[in-house]
Amino acid sequence: MGFFSKKKKEADNTPQFPAEYLALVEKWDTFLEKINNRFNESLVNAEEAILDNLDESNYDLTPTMTAWQGIKAQLRGLSNKIDETFDNKVKPQMLDYVPEYETIDESIKGGKLRSSIYHRIERFEIVLEGKVSQQFYNHAIQHFNLDFHCTQCSAKITVNKNIFHAHYVSCEYCNTVNTFTPNDKIAAIRWVVENIAKYKALPEWDLMQKAQNDFHEIRPPHEGRDNAEYVAAYKKREDTERAFWTKYFTERSEYLHQYKETITHDVDDKMKWFYEERKRELDY
């Protein structure tokens, strides 16, 4: 009997909302679902449109990336629409039936979707710019391989890597050492390598983001309280961030060979801010 009495008591404490308010909640949920579905569909269409643009522009990155910036603004507009709709339409109607504090959960619901959209845009940009940059790189190599010939025997010389810097390439037919020099356009946009490297390090980026999110869910310990969980979360952040930057700089060095000897230094340099933060928070 006691068990059922407890259940009944808990049920009695459950807020009873007017049917009109519950209908508004349902309508709000439907709106958020539509925004989420529209966003996901937009990502698929965006990738197809941008890659088509790259091909149609004869691999001119300027109009391609300008088009992406316009699409990104539209995607962010979907996120902004969440707050605008709740503040200007949904919440005022809800206040006709419940006090303001009862609407907080619905506001949080929208906030979570808004934050999710911004995070997904950030991740999608890594993927999209990585794919665009890889296609551009592949196209550039084909272009150079059509024009680059041995100065001694005129045989075609294939350039497979390091197209962004002048370097020596031996002719496989007469062994003459030729100097490959990129044109100004290619030398000026070597940042495509950074996009490719970041895209290839996406699994490590995902783990780093998860570690950061998990860390922010933990409250900093007060004086005199055990901080083992907080320290462990910091260690997880350190490991995943170092793994990401190591992967990133390693991949970059595959295209920019002059950086092969500086990977450790470059990783340490990127981690400086983390250790400065840890020093402030944990004093070590």
C-alpha cells in the first residue's frame, strides 16, 4: 500500500497544465523538428551546390568560397529563427496560460537546437572545405603535369606533391634535375593544405569536441572538495587536443614537406594556451 501511495503522491505533485498550453508545446516541438529537418536537408544541398560551383567556375576558389559564405549565412539564419519565433510568438502565447518560469524548459529546448546547429555548421565547414580543397589540389596537380617538361629531353615530368613550393624534380628518362616553380596563384593559396589536413583529422577533432563538451558539464570543485573528476576531464581534454594537433600537423607535412621536422614544436605551440589555462585552474 505504501508503494502505491507514494506513486500517487508523486503524481499529485506533477504540474497540471491547461490543454491550450500543452497544444502550444506540441506546436513548438513540431516547429523545432521542422527547423532541424530543413537544416539537415540544407547541408546535403549545400555540399552538392558548392562542389558543382567549383567545377563550373573552372576551379576558381573565390566564387566557390563566396557562395559557401552565403549559404552559411542562410544556415545560421535558421538558428536565429528559433529565438525569434520563441520570443516573439511562442512565449507570449504561453504566458496567457502559465507563469514565465514554466516556459524556461521550452526556451532551453530551443537553445539546445540552436547550439547544435552552430556546432554542426562548424563541423560541416571542415568537411566541405576539405573536399573542395582536395578536389582543387587534384585538379592543380593534373594541370601542372600537363605543362611541366624536362629542360634537357622535353619528357613530361609528373609532380605528385609539394606543388606549393619550388623544388627539384628529377627526370625519370634522362635523370636531369629540373626546378619546379609554382605559379603565383598556387603559391598564394596553399591554405588549401590546411583545409585538407583538418578534414583528414576530423575523427580526432570529434573526440576533442566531445572531451571539451564533457568537461564543461562538470562544475569546478570548491575548496576542500575532491577534484579528481575535474582533473581527469582536464587530462582527457589534453590528450584529445594533442592528438588532434598531432594528426593535423602530420597531414599538413605530407603536402608541405618543410614542416616534417617541426611537428612536435608546432603541436607544443598550439597547446600553450591549454597549459596556461590549466595553470590558472589547477596550478600545475
